Amino acid sequence: MADPPAYLKWSREQEPVFYSPELDYWVVTRYEDIKAVFRDVARFSPANALEKITPSNEAVQRVLASYGYAMNRTLVNEDEPAHTARRRLLIEPFTPDAVRVHEPMVRQLTRRYVDQFINSGRADLVDQLLWEVPLTIALHFLGVEEDDMPLLRRYSIAHTVNTWGRPDADEQIRVAHAVGNFWRYSGEILDKMRANPEAPGWMQFGIRMQREHPDVVTDSYLHSMMMAGLVAAHETTANASANAMRLLLQHPDAWSQICADPSLIPNAVEECLRFSGSIIAWRRIALSEVTVGGITLPAGSKIMLVMTSGNHDDAYFNDADLLDIHRENAADHLSFGYGSHQCMGKNLARMEMQIFIEELSRRLPHMRLAAQEFEYLKNMSFRGPEHLWVEWEPLDNPERTSPECLTQHQTLSIGRAAPAAQTRELRVQHRIQHSERIIELVLESANGRPLPRWQAGAHIDIECGDTGLTRPYSLCGDPDNPHQLRVAVLLEDASRGGSSWIHHTLKRGDVIRARGPRNHFRLDERAPSVLLIAGGIGITPIMSMARRCKQLGLPYQLHYSGRSVTEMAFIDELEAAHETNLHLHVSDQGQRADYAAILAATDPATVVHVCGPANLINHIERLTAQWPGQRVRLERFQAQAALDPSQERAFEVVLKDSGLTLQVPADGTLLEALRSANIDVPSDCCEGLCGSCEVRVLDGEVDHRDIVLTREERQQHARMMSCCSRAMGKQLVLEL
């Protein structure tokens, strides 16, 4: 409980799927494996999601029976098709527009609670804010009257211990009585709600849906949701908020950035949820023999999906153990689950966390953690500190001299944070002219804070001043250097403004904005040997790969082609570092590369990585057309041409998880259609260059127009870039 991701680091690296005899569960720890299980509702059932970790003994069962306890299936633990039918009926109060209605109440409550301790100089944020306010909001959201709130507050924690805890025999009896009272009392409250079903609240909404669909929303179902919904809406948000505040105060640089710029809060919330979410793990049952992470599990296997471990998987999150509030894929975390069972209340939780952090950062920017030992409720799912003591100097409270700060507030971001919140400022430390058309930029953090580590093949997306363009540039420096990022930029003959701005406008000392690093061109470090091929400026990602191969002792050869030495950057650096592993092919010196012969002489197990202009990429593709796709990895410079409506045709997309069907016109993109339907999909370049708008494809063939996916990935038709790619036929089914 002290640090679950660190505890399971050995597993992510050595044994990502293992059996725990203490739990009688198979434990899954890597990001993609966890996501795959969540995604596959046909082979993995959520039926055990609310199953007790510690089985009830006969005495406990008698206690529960005495209260008429009959907890039924809920949205959390029911299978298809019942789950989707109920979810569609009950989801409306959780939509972004519906959630925004609660914003004034959340702000008012938060300010009222902060007012109670703002001048004291010391507070326990859990007891005095982050436990009570989410609980009150949860009860209001459910539609519970004020008079009924105190008892429900007392009973809610018992449900967590009963389901996910490891209580001893005596404690099980005490918990069983509390759970029984919780069940009985929630039923009484539900009966009162039925007398006034038009009142606001999710439970009243469910009662109204029951009138229209009594076979879908049953009495027992509503009773079970009343009990489970309170725990889901309260404890997860309270714990996540406490984890976030602890994290931010433990990272003063991040806290000071947020205090200075509240627009960073939405992305900071996502990063805190990734780094230390409130739900450690969730559960599934294998419905048949199935393979997870290369391990075959028998039918009936119980599976523990440790999301907090997956959120620290370096294979998906760059420098995963670094808290980076500018992280561009922070919202890809698994803390809300994934797929058709993803948490419906995620946007309500996001709103509350944003408001808590905004209020505290505006009114108590000088707040600091007090000395303390952190304790956690012992259970296998929910995690948050039981207390969070903070201190500050009341005389330094900003509102004493600037009372206007009491009425200010930031516009909320319901869903993914805007790309602007994911940018970091970089200063041009050096500008090196390698040739007439190639310059190298050595970039440093503009505020002196360490930069994220990155992996060979990664790039950053640079905002090119006032051109309105964002362009990806591969990193060519040392991935482990936290003080520098290096890129090289070729002045394109037909530049649309990006490379021209960098060459002709950007100066040493200038500050630019950039996102990343991120990586769609990873070095295969598990390959027995590697062949690296670079053409022209394509040497930039290949340089970092060669450095990494040498560092690992991985056999490699590097072939570098160019028209002339004057147009080939980094030759001296490469010769010094790689000696006989480096092969230069300079056209004007009669040294053109015979890639047909080079590839023919390659060991069948060697993995080839290629980056360069289109003619080189196309040539290598032709030569390796019959090779297994995983043996050849390509990085292009340019995406396909812009959309030409006269040459396109409309198509239909079915969003499986949302239950929507959308039309994509000939003169529009899939990304535009998704956004018009309020489907939250990130994007950046909108040209198929960066990969940020990727969506999962469940059925249909894709007309790929990006430069991100490999040949094998294109052939699988399982992923597409929504900004540019289209359907080959009339319809696509997407996992959205």
C-alpha cells in the first residue's frame, strides 16, 4: 500500500503475469495486457469485481442474512448484454453537460470547507476537506436528502472493507453488521425517493427509467446500485484527491507551476491519476482458456488487474516513474478502467479534483506538507492516505492583500486536457549550423527543471511560433540527460512554414513551446541483432538507436546515406562513437548503397529500422515486401496529401462502447465527426504525423494515410489515425 507500482516493478520487468497462491489470483501488471483484458468482454467476465477477497464465514453470513442483505449485480460486475443495456439507460446524468450542472455546488462546498481552516495555519486535508466534500457531492448526485447523509457517511467505509479488505474473524462480524445496516438503510432511502421520482438525483433518474424499462432496471438492481454507487462516487474521488494533493506538494516544482498557471490543472489531474490513482486493482474471471501476456490461463481463473502498475509501465508511458504534469498521454491512464466498463463517473471525479486543486492553489499557494507518516486502509482496491497534514503561514494568505482571488476561477476541462496544458517551455541553448540546410537545436528547460528521460526513436512536437504549425522532430541526443534535448532540422525545399521558421526566425536564447517526448518508432531491444538505415536527416532517430545498441551490447550495423558529405550531419560524432559499425554511403563520392545486397546478407532474425526520405522508405519497402512485418520498422517524414473531397467518399462509423452511429462525409474527417458527437479524442498535428488521434478499430478495413503505423499494423486494420485515415468500404466499427 505504501507504493504499489514500485512493489511490482520486478513483475513488470521479469514476470508480468504471475500466480499468487496467497490471493488465489493471477496478477497482471503491464499496461497493454491489462488493457487487453478490459477490452475483451467475450472472454473475461467482471462477475467477481465485487466478490469478497476474504470469503465470509458462516457467522458473517448469518449476520448479513439477518438484515436481508441481497446485493445483486451492478454496472460494475455484470456481463453483456445486460450491462450495456442498463448502462445506456443510466448514463445521461454522467455526460459532460450534465456534470457541469453540479459545478456551482462543488465550488460552493469547497470554498465553505476551506473557509473553516484557511486562517488556522494547519489542517488535515482529508478530514477537513477531501473526505467530506466528495461524500456530500456523491450523496447530492445520488439524490439523497440532507437528513439521511450522516448515517450513510458512517456506513460507506464498511462496504469497502467487507469487499476488498482482509479483516480478521472479529472484525468481519463488526463489518458485517455495518454492511447490513448500510443495505437496510439504503433501501429505506430508496423507498422515500420513489415517492418523489421527479426530484434531482441519479437514483431518481433510475426510478424514472424503471417506469419505462421495468425489465432492464429492476427493484433489486436499483437497491444494489444505491449502495455501490455511493462507494464508487465517494471513496474513489476522495482518495484520488488526497493522493493528488500529496503528490503535488511532494513535487514543489509542479505545485508552483500550477499556482502560477491554473490552466495546467486539468492535465495535472490526469497525471496524478496516472501516477497515484485511487484504484489499485480490479478483477476479472477467465470464461475460457485464454492467453494473457504469453501465459495460458485455464478457464475459471481469477485475474487481478493491477492498474496502478500498468500506469507505471515504461513501455507505454515515457519515463513512467517521473511525475510530469505536461505529459501528453497522461489521460491514457487505466485508473478509470477501460472499455465498456470504464467508470461512468470519471468526469464528475475530474471536475471535483480540478476544483479542489484550483481552490487550494489559489488560496494556499504557500502550503507545504507537514512531517507525518502516511497510513492506508488495508484492502486490495482503494488507496488513499487516511490523513494528509499540511501547514502554512496565515499571514501570507493571498486573500489578505488580494481579496479578488476569492471570486476567481478557471474554466473547467471536462474530459481530456487541452494540448496547451501539455506543452513545456524550452530555451534554445545552442544553435549549431551543420550545413547550409541543416541546423541542430540544443534545448534546455526554460525554468531549469529536469526534463523527462526518453527512449531511442522518440520525438518532440515543436510549436513553430506564430505560424500556427506544430511539427514533430526526432530526438538525437542522450535519452538519460535530464538537462538537454537535441533535434536537427532540415530546411525543406517546399516548407509550409515549420522548418523555414526554425531556420530563419528562431535564435539562441529564444523560448519555444513543445510537447512530448513520445515514441512511435521504438528500437526493438529484444532483437538478437539490429540493422539501422538512415537517409539524410533521417539520421536523427537512428543516432539514438545506435547509441542504445552500443550501450546494451546489442550487435548492430549502421548504414547512413546522403547525396554529399556537406548534406550529412553528425558524421564526425558517429565515426567517433561507432567506428567499424558505421557505413557511410555518399552519392557524389560514388558510394551509393546497395541496399538489396545489404538486406540479402542480413541474418533472418535481424530487425531493421529505417528513417529517411520517401524514395529510401519506398525502396526498402519493396525490397522487404515478403519479410515478416515485425522485422522492418519505418519512420517517414511526410504524411499523404490533404483531403480532396472530389476524390473521397462518405462512410459510416459505429461506436461500439457509446452505442452511436456517425456519418463521415466526403469533405470531412473522422476526427471532426467524433468531436461533433462530443466524443473525446485528442489530436495535435491533424496530418497523420504525430499519432495522438489514434483510435481502435474492431471491424472494417482502413485506408491508412498516416506515417505512424508500421506495415504490419496497417495490415491488421486494428488501429487508425482519425485525423486523416478513412474507411476502405462503407463502414468501420470503433472501440469508442
